[in-house]
Amino acid sequence: MYDRSLDGETLTFGHEGVLYRNSFVMYDKGSESLWVHVTGEAIKGPKKGSQLRFLPSVIVPWGFWRTEHPETTVLLGKMVEGFMGSFNLPQRLASYGLSVGEGRNVTLFRYALLSQVPVLNTQVGEEPVVVTFAEEIALGAAFSTQLGERKLHFDPILVLSKPSAASESKSELPSKSAAVVPQPTVSTMRDSETGSVWDIRNGRCLRGPLAGERLKPLTATAWLGKRWVHFFPEGKVVGLPKAD
Amino acid sequence: MILLCTSILALTAAQEPDTPPEIFTEADYDAVAEQVMPRDAFPVLTLPELVDAKTGSETLGDEELVIGLNLDGETRAYPLRVMGGVELVNDVCGDLATAVSW
């Protein structure tokens, strides 16, 4: 997901028809330079070396997105069959990770780890960050923990909740959803400095002294782990020791 | 001792695997990129028509994964199964011209 404005010019991209390291290549219709869609960098042509600006985006189930954003618009079109486009939580936990950072300066946090540690205080490059994970919708996010002059530290808030009726009706969701005992889930976190409570999905402060504040989101994208490793062989991977 | 150190260094160097090629460079592109179809043979959307959430829900199930974009309060969703057949959308969201790729 990129801003296609570059130095005051709006680029329009087409499909080059080339496969490069398992990734398709874009060309811009003005200069016909070639761009790698994974990194947003021009690799060949007059704009070689130029970098498109990343825009934050998430990959979430439609039901969650339309509830959070009832005013959303959506693109419809021919739906590709047999494509990994439907939500399958066990498969996503086992195979995916959250890539945090931009360009080639990225770190992959595997979902298998984040499902165990849904609020992870860490560092990416020089920046102190908190990486969060809402397991029920496999939504990872990363935020700067620097808020003005304050540097915050977060702890997860566990609540016991019953599996939703929707979860129970879906056989592809994890078997534990079908259990009758309440499950611990984490959808909020508390900062140690002020005790304020924050939504882990969007970094908004819900209540407490910092209510109304919002943490700065970092560029973070869900990736199939084996594809990510292929594209970023020198990137840092953070995961469970055994599973990875 | 110096001889021993030199030997160890030489042994270490000899055992190192070949350095992997630096990827995302023009030289690497020229070496391994493959033209698999003519330019523009794959459909790309530019400023496509969009529908509201209610209309979208007539087609999309709640479990359908979407790429969600939230720019300056304007929100938009791109279902992965639609993007699987398109791969690239030149769009505008809020005040920004966007390129959505999958």
C-alpha cells in the first residue's frame, strides 16, 4: 500500500508482466521505470532508486472492518476461488507474522509468538515500540511507545470471555472456541506510567489520565512467514524458539 | 600462534557458503526476472467503482479477509479474493493517490 505521489507527480502503475523473485513488477506509465511492489522501490529505469511512501494498512475479516468503520467503501469484483482470502485462524497463527518497518529495514514478529505474548514491549531499529496482537481476528499492530515527552511501557489486560456465537458456528476457527469454558482474551493494555487503558488494535487511549490520546502507528503488514524470509533474508525474525 | 590463527581464519573463510546474491538490485533483476506475460495483460484497476458497506455485505461474508485502509478518516476495504485477480489498483483515498498492491 503506497502513496503514488512522487516529487509532485502522481504516478499511475501498470502490470509489467514480469515475475521477479516470486513477485510481480509494476511500471509507471510516465517514465516506464520498473518497481518492485514488495518494497515500493524503483529498480530500473529513469526513476531507479526512488522509493514510494508506505501507507499503513491492515488485513482483517470484513465483519470486523465494517463494524469498526461503518462508513467504509469497498471494492467488489470477481472473487478468485481457492485463494487464501477467507479467515482461518489456526492457519494464520501457524504461518503468518507481522512485518514491522519500511523498505528493507524490517522485523518479522511471528503470530505464533504474538498469540502467546499479545503485548510485546520491544524495539525496532532505534525506536521503542509495542507490538500488539488481537488473536480472535489475528490482527497485529505496532505503535511507538513515545508519547510526547513520555516513554510508556504496556501490560496486557486479560479478561475472561465466552466464545461468541459466531465463532462457535464456524468450524474453521480453533477448536478451543468451541469449548464451554470462558477463554482469556486481550483487547486492551495498561501503561505503567499513568495506569491509562488503551485499545491494542488501534492504539487509542480509552480511559484514564491519557484518555483520547493515540499512539503513533508504525508501518506493519501481515506476511506469510516463508514468503517474508524469501524477500528479506537479512531481516530480523522474532518468534518462538521451537516453532521457528 | 600467528600461523595457527591464520590457518583458522583460512579454514573459516573456506567453509563459508557462497554469499547470496543481493536482491532487489538492477543486476539481480536482469539476471533472474522472467517475462511471463505481455505488459498490461494482467488487469489493473484505476479509480474503480466502489460500494458502501451495506451493499458490500450482500456479497462479502464476515470471514472474508480484506485489506483495510484508513487515511484521514476515509476508510476503504479491498477483499483479498478480489485483489488475487487484480493485484494492483490505482486509487484515491482521502486526499492521497494510492497504489494498492497484492
